[in-house]
Amino acid sequence: YAGSSDRYAKYADVEHWLKINLPRVQELKLDRSPLKQILDLGCGAGFFLFLAKQFGHQCLGLDVGDFLLSNELIELFGLERVTGRIRAFQPLPDFGRKFDLITAFSAAFNRSEDESRGWNPEEWNFFLDDVDRYLRLDGQILLEINSGKEKRYFPAEVRDFLLKRGARVDGERVSFRS
């Protein structure tokens, strides 16, 4: 994979991605919290879930399953994953359970099909209402939005909408508590 031109080949550097995800696990106190049900949207190769699993948490990922390297790492890490794509105004798959923590890191699902723009407030509202169906009482949502180089995928109107909906927004980090 090292010589591959595939944009996902970067995930072959396992040590690098574990080092990026360990602080996320620690910041969420998953290294010292009671066991949680965790859903990671756009889980990619599963590095965050792999680390959370090491602390005993029950983990489920959602991703497209289109990338051989990610599929191989998911299998190697022994992770559970639902294959699917998040799209505007379409409900998430039925996960069959609720979660204490729902995450998305470097999220890129919040884009139009042609990637010309980020979701508008109506699209976000549908998505968040849908995500709420899977959140347990006292649960938490943490989204890290990949806004793109020109920040077009996370415009000010969306930030304002999320704040009005009760989110804490810090740069590209958006969090909710139920």
C-alpha cells in the first residue's frame, strides 16, 4: 500500500493513526470510564474503535466498505462494522441498539453528492434527528467535521444552526449531550 496512489493508502501507517486516535480515546475518558456502547460514523479503518475496544467498550462502525485496506484492518482488529453510506435526507441503517457515544472523526459524509458544497441546516437537521434515535439517555455525540481547504463543507449558517440546536462548537468539533 505504501506506493499506492489510492487516497486511503495513508492508513497503512498504523502506528501514525493509532497515535492520532489515542488522545481521542483519552479525551473522551474511554480509558477509565464504565463500559459504553460506541458507534463511529465513517469509521474508516477502525483505529478509534480498535483502541476503545481495548478498554472493553462495545464498538460498532459504519463505513462504505469500498477500500480494501480499511476492510483488511477492520477484520484484523476484530471490529464489527455495518457497511453503508450516509446521505442527506436518508435514514441511517438499523443498528439494532442504542449507543452511549456516537462519534465521527474527519467526517466527510456531510457533503453534496458532487462534493460542491456542505450540507445545509435542513440536511443537518434530518441527520441529527436520525442519529438521536440511536442515542441513549445521557448519551453524547462528538463530530469532527472535515470542512475542506476552503471551509465550504462547514459554512457559518450550519455552525449557527448547530449552536441553536444546543451543540458546543469549537472549530470543527461539534458535540451534543442528550
